[in-house]
Amino acid sequence: MTTRVQGAMFRYSHTIGRGEEAGPGFKNPVALALGEGDLMYVVSRAYDFRADSKRITICTVGEEYIGEIGNAGRLGEDLLDTGDSAAAGSLVWPVSIDLDSQGNLYVSDEWLNRISIFSSDGDWVGSWGTRGQADGEIDQPSGIAFDSEDNLYVVDTGNNRIQKFTKDGRFLAKWGNQGSGDGDLNMPWGIDIDSSGAIYIADWRNDRIQKFTPDGRFLMKFGASGSGDGEFNRPTDVAVDNQGLIYVADWRNDRIQVFDPQGRFVTQILGDATISKWGEQKLDANQDMRREREVAQGLEREKFLSGPLGVEIDDDDRLFILDSERNRIQIYRKMEPYFLGLYDGGRL
């Protein structure tokens, strides 16, 4: 059977961010959620020895800094334990973020084994989650995503499964076992839900993407270990646009790969970053730093992605790449899809 294969082109727009422990900037950004009016909520995981950098930065796509959310937890002698014993609003190892239909923020924390909830203004609302292996218990939760009915799907990484909850934490369903067969999972990480309700999982240690029905029935998989087209080296996140194109954060290969709805490779994005507005402001305030950059060697490599951990695409076809190791977000705009060719099971 011959099928049409869709292609796509992406135009670089701009970069947001700079490396900062607080204020305008990020520290190892891992995830973002898009709110109303071009608001962005960006999760900085930061380093264990800089707990004060673990936060949710509120800014706009146009790089207007608004504020930040979250009281950082601490590791070491003042170790915050799990669940309710941790301080309200604390973040220790935040991983993922999503918004419910009322605009409340839900954040997974794989150290605290809980889902923390904040209002859109940053006020602490509450949390839920208990560490364990039983139904409704979680172990190192990572990716989270709401469906159209405000049910929250949680990637339960330590238990190698997906769990489905109401937004107040009531267990609804689960699927997945450790393994490499169809429907099996091995340290799953990222998640997205397409417009039909299908679930996409970045199956991290299996170096593949899997697609499921909303109730967990296996539909398809694609990917293998490697660095070639369509191969992965620890995929961390997945996103699906309104045309069904699939975007994968190929973490250790330092790229975003794009696939058609059947999982066939379309193209890759390696990075085109320029200095952000916040970066220019920092250089304006530090002329010595600017002069050092003017004579530095190898700055052309700065444009490339380094360890991208997250990827999102909005309804306006803007692609957001969490360029984690470079403490920034690269933004692209998808151009109109085009006809790539006919596919009959061979090579295009």
C-alpha cells in the first residue's frame, strides 16, 4: 500500500533565557506549560547544591519576566522527606508541569514522590502522592499530562507504568510493566496526549516512542538505539501537533527529531540560538563580559542544542525546545506541512 508522507519546515524565531540562579533566567530548565496571553511557566530543576534555584519562572514568550513560584527544598542534613512532611510549595527534583482547565499548575517531583498544585498566580494549593507500588502510589513520577476531561496521566517512572488520576489524586487506571516488548516500559519519562486522546510515551531506556489508547491499549512504536535518522539516545519528551506530527527530545543526541503520524522520520532540529533579550541585558550591564565574548573562540557552537530535555508545540505551531544544559528555550515556528513523497514500505 502506498501512502503519502508529510514533511515540514521550521523557521527559527528567537531564544528566551540565560543561566541564572534566580530572577530573569533559568537553571537547567526541564519543562514548560503555556498559559493564557502568551504566559509561560518554566520549571528549573537546577543542581542539588543550589536548592534556591529550583523554581517555576513565570514569563512571556516575548521574554517579559513576571516572577517565580516555589520554595526550594534542600538535600543533605535538612533533607525534605516525602509527601506531607515536605514544606508546602517546596520543589526538590521537579520534572514536569501541566495546567488543568481552570489554569492551576500541577508539578511532578520525583524526589518528593508527589504532585504539587499551585494557582496560576503562584499560590500553593496543595499536593497529593504517596511513594509505593500499589495502585495509586507512585515512585519517581516524571511526565504529566491532562486529558480533555481534566484527568491527569502520570508517568510512574520507578514503577515502569502509566497511571491515570482525577486531578485531586483519586486513582482511576494503570498500565505497563518493565520490559522491552510491545506496551512494556523501561524508565519511561515524557508524555503527551494528541487531539484524539491517544497517549504518547517517551520510553527512555528502551530508546523508543510508544503510542497507546486512553485506556492503555498498545497502538504502535517507533525508534531504536543509535544516532541515525529515527534512532534515539535516551528520549526524554514527546509532543504532538494538530496535524499529527510527532516531536521527540532526543536528549543525548542533542537534537529534536520530527516524525509523521506513522512514526516515519521527517527531519531534525539541531539548534539556531541567538543571544536572548535577557542575555543582552546582562552583557550591557557587564561590558567586560561582552569584550571577552568578542575575542573568544568557538562561540559559533553556542547555537546548537545541548541536552534538550523537553519539547512543546502550541496551537499556533510554535515549537518550544527546553535547551537544558544551555539554560534557555529555543523557539521555532512550523511552516505549512508539505508533500514529501509516496511511501510503499521502501526508502523514500
